[in-house]
Amino acid sequence: MIEYKKHVLKNGLRVIVHRDVTTPMAAVNVLYDVGSRDEHPDKTGFAHLFEHLMFGGSVNIPDFDTPVQEVGGENNAFTTNDVTNYYITLPAPNIETAFWLEADRMLELAFSQRSLDVQRNVVIEEFKQRYLNQPYGDVSPLIRELCYKLHPYRWPTIGKDISHIENATLDDVKKFFFTHYAPNNAVLAVSGNVEPDMVFGLAEKWFGTIPSRVVSSRNLPIEPAQALPREKHVCRKVPYDGLYISFHMNGKMGPDYYVTDLISDILSNGHSSRMYRRLVMEEKMFSELDAYISGDTDPGLFSVSGKLIEGVSFEKAEKAVWEELSKLKNDSVPANELRKVINKVEANLVYSEISYLNKAMSLAGFELLGDAGLINRQIGFYNDVTPERVFEVANKVFRKENCSTLFYEREKNG
């Protein structure tokens, strides 16, 4: 059981504190309720651009990294479709430095054309390196484009087109900041060797005077149910043919989310999993094969991806994957097999909770979903899954009309 205390400042900032006396350290995690799904289709990549801009100096602090390093700390950030997360880990007695830094950049960035130009070039190079100059780099954008027609999950976090970042103006980024970066659109979670009341006092001192802002209400288009199977075939200079099969599934708060997560583990988590054992080890059709969920807040994707062994046709490989999916649709999964998978998930969750940083991130994430207490109920959600529910959800998800398939063919010489 992870115990925590919560306090909400008058400006709307939610503060969550977990005291962990097993470590001399502390993690200060600021989670903003903004991701790539909140971007305009003609101005994508802004959430990820801000992940970089937030390290370029704030209104009163020109250099972010040096003060962190001087107190023995480290910092980083990440962007997803749904959120942008910033964190600092440092010795617990030095925690106020993190509050000072995070509060100042929540107040306002040091907006300048120079800072925008520098970070824009960094993001453009990252775009080229990740998607244009790397084998299989365009797989994710191709799959998203194939699976989504209306919802903004149809573009990756780095952006739909490199020109959107190239053409970003200072006014564009200022508008994005003041629309989404606000205390009433964020969660501050602290985990480590700290007293909750002391943390609440520091939150009031450093964040309490930041004004709340008018945050645009989220009104995203609902992705219509897929009525027909979709396929796309591309040819690229890559070492192996790749097969990518994706299905629409529930979002994080949907009734089938944890069931679908367990199904992905039944199929491909470890050498004893179904697909790995048969299609990789025994029949040697794939050199690697994985089943996974996207983990999105809104309805996301269940995907199967694999690299084919030389000489194995797409037709044969696709048929073999569908055979494994059909087994879950036609036969109840044995209770002992399901129990084994749940035990592994439970062990991984317990192990992850040893990390004070993971606890801060999880508390912030669940609070953003509506209840930080969900951190203590996750294991129960998995334990509630029965063979009957696996059968039911497999039949709901693994339907041809709910399927999008990308055939990623290796370019043949000559």
C-alpha cells in the first residue's frame, strides 16, 4: 500500500506527497495535462517542442540545468500523446531548489527567437534521425495514419510533418504555453524522504502565487468504429520484412483495458509465451515478435509486430499470427496460464514501486486520470480478470473489420 497525502492550492494545482524513508533522495514530478492529442492538425509537434523549450530558461532563471547539478540532482522529461512530464531527482534536503525551478518555468518561459530557433533545430534533427534516417523509422506514423482517421492519435508526438515545427512562430509557442501550461492544468507529485506538510508549505510558497489560466476544454473528435479491414504495403531499405497488425481497444479507464494488457502478455511476454514459443522458437517464422498495447488515455491500439525470417512470406506469417489470436477467441485460456501471467505483472508492479521516482510519476498519472488512489488498486484490477473475460475481450478486439495491417517489405537488390 502506497500512502500519500493530497492538497489542492487555490490556483488549482494538485499536490500529491508520498513519504519514503528508505531513500535519502526525493523526486519532484510535474505532470501537465497536455500532449500531442491537444495540437491543431496544422500545427503538430508543439507538445514535444515544449519539452525542449522548458529547458531553455524561464522568466527569472536563464539556466535550468546548472542549479540542478549544483545540488546533486538530475532532471529530464518526456512527451506522450496525452501528457508532458517533467521530473527532478535530488537529495531530499535540497528539494526546495526543484520547487524554485519548476515554479518559475510554470510561471513563464524566457521566450525569445534565439531559444525557439535553437530548440526547433534540435527537434528537426531528432525528427530526421528518428523517422527519416533510421530503419523502420516511419512504422509508427504509417500505423497511426492507417488506424486513425479523425482522432489526433493519428500523428506521432514529434509531429505529423516537419514543416509544422519549421514554421512555428514565437506567437504560436506563446499561445500554446499560456493555453496549456498552468497550475490548474498540472499535478505536482513528490516522493522521497520528505515530510508532507513541509512539501505543502513549499508548494504554497513557490507555486501559490502563479495565477490560474483559462485552459481550453478538450473536445476531441471521437474515432468512429472501424467497419472494414485496412491494409498498407510499403517497400523500404531495411534488413528484414516487417509485419504490423493493430486493433482498436479501450483507453486506460475502459472496462477492458487490463484484460487486453494481460492478453498481450499471454501472447508475447517471455520465452514461454504463446507466440514466442510457437512462431519464434518452434516454427522459426519470426526473428522477433511482440504483442503490446499503446497505453493511451483515449481508446488506443493493441498491436502485434514482428520481423520475418528470410524466406517466410507475408501471407504465411500473417496467417500464423491470426491462428494464435483465434485460439484466444475459440478456447478459454487455462486458469493456471492466466494466473502465471498475472503473477508476473504483479511482481513487476511491486518491483517498480521500489523506485521513489516511479511512485511520483504513477501518483501524478493516476491523479490526472481522476484518482491517485488507483495506484493501490492496479493489482486488484489484474487479479479480477478471469478466463471468461479474456475470451470475451479477445472476441471483441480481434475482428477482421477492427484490424489494420502494415506490410513493411524489404527492398530487394536488383
